[in-house]
Amino acid sequence: MKYKLLVLDVDGTLLNSEHKVSKRTVMTLRKVQQMGVQVVLSSGRPAYGILPIAKLIDLESYGGYIIPYNGSQIIDMHSGKLLFDKHIAPDLVPYVERKAKQYGFDMMTYSHDTLVTDNSLNPHVVNEALINGLRLVQSDELSIMIDFNPNKLVLVSDDPDAIDTLEQRWERRLSGTLDVMRSEDFYLEVVPTGVSKANTLGVLLDLLGVKNEEVVAIGDGVSDVGMIQQAALGIAMGNARDSVKRCADTVTLSNDEDGVAVALEKIFLSDIILEQISLDDLNRRSETALMGNLGIQYTYISAERIEATMPVDHRTRQPFGILHGGATLALAETVAGIGSIVICAPDEMAVGMQVSGSHVASAHEGDTVRAVGTIIHKGRSSHVWNVDVFTSTGKLVSSVRVVNSIIKRQ
């Protein structure tokens, strides 16, 4: 296989705007790992905040890694071993705290399951604790309370000028002692010198004996640029800043559009799409059939999942401009029908037998809905498919169950 390692940023990349990993992305990542690709989660989050996500996508089982604190650690998820650890010298913490107060910043750092801060009411601090599942502890004198070696310190402010000023000053004065990076518009992070996602990824590659040309990296933030450029294939999310997109080899969809899954399906899973089926040819042959008349287009075909799109227009809408339920069922039958054809043995054929759907929301004229069909039962005499239909923004419109009868060719 061309690529051996997949490196993913977490927030804004793997997670959608609700801080969740979609089912499609989870399943895609499991398939990629089953193919032998090792997955690395590289994030500004503390280790405690990454672990639940790593477990969700089975990094423990498949032998993946996490790089927390924007590169201050490497943890082997299979063994639980800490392979790399850089921290800030305790005698530097009072200096950082003093400057934070001088410039009007709040400050926080991490200790296992705890977020330590000098302002537990700051909304950014509260949100950081919430999304990482951390206990929030306040102290007016952080340098006294911090009796451990922090992997990073985070200064928080809603004043962009203050962040710019301190960042520029520290880049000159702390060179060779500490590094600073702006991870969010309101965060200025202080990390051990030489620490970054890209540099720590380089350490991991050396440990694993993996070459840069065997790496795929996906991210959305400024802190991801180094690893995106370092990888043989660097991918920016559709929701990334333009400056990040310009540094990438290609751009996928946004984190709310399953951008990670879409990219990985093209890179890794295209091998399992049945080569004898050309989507262009299939769509061309169907132009004069019902699906062609409804504007249905197949977009993905594999042995386990079929996808297709359909416009909500004069062909598929009700008189008042919303998607017709009958058109939705036709879309679902189209998806499940080709799905059964794909997985039938050479001496078998599929015949539609039953379709039933639950319509839960509406789609409006001008939208394009997407159907995702997955096989949930493959028997000798029948196939059962579940087909979910979504709007372009990911809202579930209908969930349809399709049963196809499988019979022997005469």
C-alpha cells in the first residue's frame, strides 16, 4: 500500500461543529485501519481530552497513536506507553504568569483530568474544560499551584492586538527557551522549544521507520500547516482558512460534511470499489430510466455502501416546493437495487420486494439530497438495506428500509 500512516487533527477536522465524530467517519476510519494503515490523532487538546475519541475509532485495537498538547507528547494507544514527553521547566512558569497578568490575559494549563486556571469564569476556559471533560480548578497564583511540569501553558484573551503584541515580543525574547503559537483567535500557547505537530510527527516517523512519502495528513488550522506540508499528501478541510488551503495538496469537504470520510474513501477505499463498475458509465446508461428522469446520480459504490444524489426540483418536488415522499422512496430503491446487484453472485439476480420509509423532515426546492445505503442483512434469498436520505447540510430527511429478493438466474 502506498500510504502507511494517516495523521488527523481533531477539532475542526475529525470532529464536526457539535464536537462529534460522524458514524460515516467512524466506519471509514475502522475500514482504513483494517487495511493496515496506522492512524495518529494530533491535537492541541490534552491527552485526557483525546482518549475518548481515540477509543471511539478503535486506536487501541489497531495500534494507533495520539500526539496531544500540539506536539508535547506521543502516546502509543495499544500499549499505553508514553513514547515522547517534553514539558516546560517549572522555573519559567512564574515569568509566563507575570507577563500574562501584565498584558491582561487569563491563563490555564492541564494536569491529567484537571484544567487549572486563574479565571474559571472565562467562557473560553469553561468551554475548554467542557469539551475535554476536565475538572476546573481556579487559583489566583498559578505558579504556586502548578507543582507539576506542564506540557503547555495557554494564555486567553479576546483582544487580538494584545495577542499579536505578546506573540511578536516573545518570538524574539524567548527564542531557544520557549515557543509560542496562536492556535485559535483567542489562544496564545506557550510550549517547550522545538515543539510542534510537524516536529513531533517527525519523531514518530523515526520511531516507526515510516517515510514522509508514506504519510497522509489532514487538518484545518494554522498549527496543522507544518504536518500538512510534511506529508506526501497534505489535505486541508473545506472549513480551513484560505492560508491553510494554499499550503495543502488538495482540499476536501468541511468537517460538517464528512470531509475526512470523503477524502479517505477516495484515497484508501477506492481499491474495494468494484472495478468493473464505472460510475460514469452507470449514470450514462440510466439517463433514460426512472432514475435519470428524476436526476438521480450514483456517487459511490462498494460492496457495503452505495451513495447517490437527487435534486429537489420540478421533477421531485410537491406543488408547494418540498421533496415528494414518493421521489424519496424511488431514490432509496435505486440505491438499494444497485447495491444488491453489486453483491449478487454471478448466477443470482435481485428483484425488488418491499420498501417502507419514515419521513422525518422536509427538503426544499433548490437543495440536493444525498442517499446513503448500507447492507444490514445479506441472506441467500434476500438482502435488506437501510437507506438514509440527508439534505446538503446533513439533516436527516427519511430513513427507508428496502428488501430485495435474491433469485437464481434461469
